[in-house]
Amino acid sequence: MDDMTNSNESNLRLKSTLEELPFWQVDIEVECPSNDLAILFNQEPLLPGIILNNHQQYVGMISRRKFFEQMTHPYSLALFSKRPIKILYKFFEPNILAFSEDTLIVNATQATLERSPEVAYEPILVKTMSGKYKLVDFHQLLLAYSKIHVLTLIDLQQVEEQSRVAKAGFNDLQHNYTRLVQNEKMAALGQLVAGIAHEINNPINFIAGNLVHAIKYSQNLLDLIRLYQQCYPKPNEEIQTAIAEIELDFLSTDLPNLLTSMQVGTKRIEQIILSLRNFSRLDESENKSVDIHEGIDSTLIILQSRLKNHETNGTIKIVKEYGDLPKIQCYAGLLNQVFMNLLVNAIDAIQDSLVISHPSLLRDKGQICIHTELTDDKQVIIRISDNGPGIPESFQKQLFDPFFTTKPVGKGTGLGLSISHQIVVEKHGGQLQCISAVGEGTEFIIKIPVALNS
């Protein structure tokens, strides 16, 4: 049994393969008792899965998530812990994604992100040239993918400066980088957001469902205690001491409040999960009629933590001026991405300008206004404006060009507005316009038809 093997990820490049990633190689015979799996997982908290062998021949894989999910079912621990692993494995639905170790990291990531949300975080099985099997953690794969993303951008910028003498190389890198970014924006974001929402939803539903019974049971017990106090007003000294130690009067008052606050908290989490699912909309690859305001509100919930600067306690105010809009026929997931890009840019502009220009006037000075309206010719107009520093006129003509950014190196890719323009204009037959003046803020105007042309 081998533990995690590290590798040098600093030399990653576009053509890097799975062989260059750190991997886990922990295996066990299927004749061993199932409790041995729990021991191995407890010994290695980061272990993503365990390879199953039968007389040293590969037969399958059990992931950490699926194992503990199965063992939390009623009676599973008593039923399977001492029985052979092969019996437990019969209750699993094999859904293993396997690659050869010479598979490109970029290609493996694309295939991995196409999996359904239920198995989005499952480890990746890699077959070595010698016929052995090893596991790559899904998060290690995404991390390597992100590093290739950054390295490709750096290479692209270097080649762009020498484009006259290396035009062919520049075009290849641009194509590869665009493919990486599109995959990251459209697949990774939606898949991960939906996967996180799915993973959180199960335990929250369990907690919310049982809280109802917990509130009822606790109230019944408190009523029973009050009845005892009425029938036996003078308990013995031992009971009186116990009542004083646990502060029974305070406990009787605070316990219902405590459970009620927990119920309110679970409802809030359920609301956030619904917003995450609404934002990703992985089930809506085709255009359909949706409520634009739901998409905007979902995006704002996801960005809630960005509205407050924790270093200065400055808060950005959101002003909603929603008009009476019908449901819009659109590509909802893509349009939500546009809202995300524009709102993130507005938040960054306001926070950066307040810290640099007015460090003593940080609290509640930033404001973003979102205005929607329906025109007489059945066009929906969405205005997203901020009171940030504004954009110089010399930059405005380049705003929607690929790779153009005014943000520091490493903070912006220069593709957010370019992709947003493509989504609004090419996918929806609309218009995306920017109106800005230095010192007066910035306003982006989205104009799209209520019904898409076929």
C-alpha cells in the first residue's frame, strides 16, 4: 500500500499529462472486512479513494464520499463492517472515469467536468504503462488545470509582443487559451456550483427534516417536566441540586429559541442552495423562458460576501429598480454569466477607488444600481451602473476586445467583457454598451429581445 506520491507541478505546460500529477496508490483485497476501508480513510484524511484488488488484480474503486455515504445509511455499519468488501461493493453503482497516464491534463479535465453533478467530485482512475492503477484527486486535477490556464496566458502575452515573427505560434496559443477559458467559464463554474449545491442540499434536508421533530420532542419533554413540577412541587435535595446545576428555568426558555434559530438558519441555507442552482442552470443548455430578475438576484446572493470590505468595513449598497418584465426567452446560464462579470467589475472598481482615493470615507459610500425596463418594441433593457472612478475615454474603445484589461497582472484575464459581449450580441441578438466618464462612474446597458429569433 503506497501513500500519496508528489510530483513537480512547477513544470506544467499545455501538453502536460496525468503522469505529472501527484497521485494516490492505496489498494486493498476485496476479501478483507469492510471495516478496513474505514481504518484506511481515517488514517489518511485526504485520501480520495481506495483501489480494490482480487488476488492483486484490479476489480474496482471505492471513493471516500460514496463509502461514508453508504455507511451512514441505517444498519449499514452493523451489516457490512465485518463482511468482505466484495459484498459491500455490490451495492455501489460503478461510475468510474479512467484514463491512461499519457492523457493530456486539459483533455482529462474537459471529460471530467462533463460528468453529472452527483459524481462531480469523484477521484480519477489512472492506468499506468505497467498496468497498475492509481488515483488522482479531482481537486488536484483542477489545480493543475488552473496552473496551465495561467501559464498559457503568460505565454500568450510573451508571444503577442513578438507576433510579427511568431504569428503561427500566437494563433495556436490564442486558440488553446480561448478553449481553456471557455471551458472554465461554461463548464467548471456551472458544474462546480451545481455540484456544491447538490452536496450541501442532502445534509441540509436531513437537518431541516429532523429539526421539526426535535422541536416537537423537546417541547413534549419540557411539558412533561412542568407536569412533574406541578405534581411534585417539593423534590428531594438531589433533584434540587441537579435543577440548579443545569439552570432548568433558563434551559426551558432558551432551548425552544435555540431550535427555532437553527430552523431559520437551515431555511437561509436552502435559499442560498436554490440561488446557486438557479445561477448554474446546468439543465438549461437550450434557450427557454425565464425570469431575468431571478438570475440577477441569484448572482447578487452569490456575490454577497464581496459587497463588504472586511478590512475597512465598507459596504456597497445595491439599489434595485426592477420594471414589470415578462419572462424572457434566452440562454439563462450564459446570461447569468454576463450579470456576474458586470457586477464583479463594478464591485472591484468601487472598492479599489475607495481604498485609494478616500480611505477615511469608506463606510456605505459605494453604490450599484440595477434598473430593468421593457420598451414598446418588446426589448428588455438592463442597466448596471456604479459610482466608481469611471473609465478613461481612451480605454473605452478596447473594453470588449479579447485580453484587454485595466486590472493588475494576475487579477484579470481580459476576457470577461469580451465573453459577455459575445453572449449578448451573438447568442441573443442584442446590444451591450458602456457609458462612462472619469469621476462620474460607469454604466453598462444590456438590450435583448423578449423572444429570440430562430
